Amino acid sequence: MRFRTYVEALTWLETHVDFERLAPNRQPVPTLQPIKDTLALLADPQFDYPTVHVTGTNGKGTTTTLTSALLSATGLRVGTFTSPDLHAINERIAVNGEPVDDESLIALLSRLADVESVSGVALTRFELLTVAALLHFSDEGVDVAVIEVGMGGTWDSTNVIDSKVAVLTNVDLDHTAVLGPTISAIANDKVGIFRPASIAIVATTNVVVVEIAQRKANELDTELWLLDDSFVLERNELALGGRAITVQTPFERYEEVLVSLHGIHQGINAATAIVAAEAFLGRALGGDVVHSTLRAARMPGRMELIARKPMIVVDGAHNPAGVRALCATLDGAFFVQGARRCVVGMLTGRDIDDMVTPLVELGFTEFHCCAPQSPRAVPAHEVAEAVRRHGGVAFEHPSGIAALAHARERSTDEDLIVVAGSLYLVAEVRGEVIHVASRHLS
């Protein structure tokens, strides 16, 4: 089968079950066999190059992107698979930072449609995108691929790779209906990406998580690199345009590195990316690579300033831990003399009060509540009720664009508008403000 157009290829893709837009789910007896069978029919492209595998509740997307950028800066050809995307599916699959072009994506999905027709195995939408990425990286002859887990670890469709380096950024309560109700249960799922005779990097000092990682590493004879042990983030301070960090890795000490991303958590992510890249290389990156790469770092949709007068910041804080990180960042990174307003919308599967409470306590003047463009969206009135329950002032709107427009009408040039709660909302607002059209099928 050969799809004739980009829209035709995406239309086929959208006929498959999409657990990113629907409620996350897991079979009673989870299995990776369908995706393994599909990859086998394509000659197992995932084994044509070494990989770095990244999981964690928050920060895995940034860590994946920065690790890829650092490795690319050493002269390697680097594939990157991330999720979700903001404005187009192409964003998820990149080589040396360049998203897959339309013709290549059409060709990849055409091949997958042929395999599905022959095998009779219908994968989910995310599984198909995973296979497309792994196949594309083989076609492109990458030297290494850095792969972000979709959710969890053990049973995530990306866990068909045998990574040379595995990274666990952190563990918090998220997707509890699927991964388990406790930090321990979630950590046990995430360390499922560890592999024998490899290196596993853990970038949290949470005792429960470290103990579980240590146990898994011992079981597999995996070398374990722990934060504050194998590598140390000696400094992580606010700086003009981002963070200033000093990192001691197993190979080298990097002083006063400017990371052009906002938030204390981004300093940790940057340090983790340095260590992950060096673990793969087996040597120091060198100061020139580290300084130049992190100084130029960009993460669309993550504490991103997209407009001024009034200042508009978008952040994909989609769980309670992400919201807490957002609140911890705002005062230092985006201080304003005027009022602060929040455009907020979220998806089901999180406790609304846990999401809203830190925002209300931070002292936003008012909240403009809406439902993100997703079947899993929490109705605007439920978010507004939670805001009012905790003493905040709330308005209800039919869309993110309407919510932003009202917030702007009520703001002066000295004010701040923060957009948060769901990446679907961030994508909608970001596209409107910077004039990037969505290429998703409606």
C-alpha cells in the first residue's frame, strides 16, 4: 500500500486505538509480543544501532532532547523519539534535531500498513509510531538513538530495545490507574528498562526509588550511577535566561554552565543529560560541547516565553509534580510587577484539587478555565469549581483560545499569563500566539 498524501497516511494512523487521547489502559496480562512480531517482520531494525532509553514521571522529554543534542554535538548522527508532539506528528521522530519530513513519514506508514495487512496484527497508534521511529533510524543509519518512554517502562512499547544506557529521571504519582498507586509500584515498572551489563542512571535521591533501582541493578548486573554519588549537581542557580549549573560527572567537572531553560528541575535534567551522553560515549564530552549545546537549549512548551506585553508563558505541567515545579519556577524566572493570571485546563486521571491547590496558593489574580482538545478533558466547570473551592477567582470558557483572549483583555502590558495543565492546551494556545497551524486531523 502506498498512501498518496500526508492526510491519507494520518487518516490510516488515526484508525488505531489511541491511549494517549483516550484513558490510558493496560491489558490484564500486558505483553510486548504484538510490537515484537511486527518489528520481526521488518527485520528487527531496533537492533541496527545502539540506544539510550529514558523514563521518569517528569523531565524525560527534556532529558531525551538534551542528551540527543549533546551526542549530536560530538559529531554523531543521532535519532530521537519523543512524545507527545505539539503541532505535528513529525516532531516525535527526528535525526540530528530535524523532524522526519512528510514524504518519509508517508513512506514509513505505508510500509506499516502493508505489514499490518499481511500479519493481521493491529498495533495501537503509539506502537505504530514507535515502530516507525525505530525503522526510520535504521533507514537513516544513525549512530545512536535516544528513545523516550511513553508511559512507565516495563510494558511500554519502546521497551523492545536493548539500551546501552538507561535513565530514570524521577518517580512521582502519575498514571496510577495503570502503573500502580504508590511510588514503589511505579518505580518497579520504570526500572523495567534496565538491561544486563549496561549502565543505569538514576537522577533522584528518593530512598524508595534508589532502593528499587539498586535491587534491579544487582539482579541484572547493571552498573548503577546515582545522583549525589556517581555524579553530583554542585550548583543549580537562577541565571539570566535560565540556570547556571556546576556538575561533577564520573569523567569531568563542568563549571558555570548556562542552561537556557527555566526551572530548578531543568538544571537537574541538564546534568542528567550530560551524564547520560558521557555514559554512552565512555568518556567526557568536553567543556566546549557542554557549554555551547546547553546555552542553545530549547524545549517548546516547557516554561516557554511566547509573548510579551503581557508576558505569556506556556508550560506542559500535566501532573501535580509538574505543577509544583512550575510554581517553584515562576517567581524567580518570570517576575512581573503586575497581576498574574492562569489559563488552565487538564485531563482526567489526575486529582483536580492536587493540580489546582499549588496554583491558587501561589496567588494568581484569577483563573481562566477551559477543556483541552482531548476526549479525556476535564470539563471547564469542574476545574473552575476546584479553583473556587480553594479560594481562587475563576472564569469558564469554551476553549483555550477563548480563555486566553479573555485573560489578555483583562491584562496590562505589565501582567503575566501562565498557560498550564495539559500539553493539548499548551499546543492550542502556543499555536494561536506564535501562528503555528496544527497539522493534526480534527
